[in-house]
Amino acid sequence: MKIYVVGSTNNNFLPLNSIREKFLIDLPHDGDNIDNLNPWLCEMTGLYYLWKHEPDDIIGLEHYRRYFTNKRGHILSEEEIVSLLSRNDIIVVKAPYTMERPCKTWLINNDKWNDMLKFLMFMSVAVGDDYTNHCINHLNGDYHCLGNMFISTKVLISQYCSFIFPLVLRYMACELHYGRSLPPRICGYFTEFLFGAWLEYTGKKMTFSKWRKL
């Protein structure tokens, strides 16, 4: 089991146990990586490296200031994680909204919605209307999966990464080819707000963990 805790050399981390390891975005990484894309992909650069380099059967992603916890507020242990995954496909954190104030409200209020609409238009051409419409319904729903955080099996996450990284990297290449600049962190927002849509669409059973903020 390996969980990457993503941050930079300037960040403070909680003391990490044997299943957690820092992934520092401002240091170079050996082997297959997308370090140069971190300004747009955020913690997804850590996910890419985790996908490409970690052989563990169970993998995860946390932030230097956000950690999965149990009901007592303690960081999830290896035993607790194994127990949760025996009954579920993936552990995620729910960012709650309401049907009157759907999750796209955050994107609208923070000037990210027009970029998301562009990405959805690209997606409709790249992967088809059925999945794109599902994503739109998700954005009109009452939650998203916070921060691209998860704990799951390497098999499931490899399935997700094999879908999302080619899609996002093609979008970025297309935008740059036509001379359109990409706002900072924007692809990290795309993936964060649509992660739950992919999990729903592919029939994955989610359990929503509590989380602790440093």
C-alpha cells in the first residue's frame, strides 16, 4: 500500500506513517513524469507518477493539508483502509452541494465555468455525447470528489488514468496549438470536478471518508 501526500518543499506535513510518502511537486522526479505540467495539473502530476511507478496493489493520493480520517478524526490506518476497500471500490471525499446550489456553482463563482464548457465541448468530440452528458449532469448535481483525493486498487486507478491523462493532455496540446493560453491549475479543476462522474459512469462503488485539514 502506498499513498502519495502531495505538496512542496515549503509546505508543512503531518508526521507520515509507513504507508504514506511525500510527493514534492517542486523537485525533479526520475523516470516517466509530467513535472513540467504541474502549473496546470496540480496534484495530478503526483497521480501520474504514482500510476507509472508504484507497484503496490492499493494506492492513494492525499494533500499536505488534507488527509483521510476515521470517525474519531485519526488518519486512516492500513487496517481501516483494507476494511473499507473490502466493501467498496474506492475511498473518496465528498464536497457537498445541493440541487439548488449544484457543484458547478463553485466553478461559476470562481471564473472557471467557461473553461469547463470548452473542455466539455472537446470531450464530446473526443469520447462522445453519452459520457459528456453524464458529466454535465454530474456538474448539476449535489457533490464532487474533493481534491482528486482517493484510495483504491492499482487496477481501478490504472483504468482511470488510462482514460483521463490522454484526454487532458490532448486538450492541452490542442489549446496550445491554437495559441490559447491555459489558466493556472485549470486541468486540475477539470479532473477534480469530473472524477465522481467517471466513477459513477463506470459503476464504481464509492465510500465517502471524513477528512482532516492541517
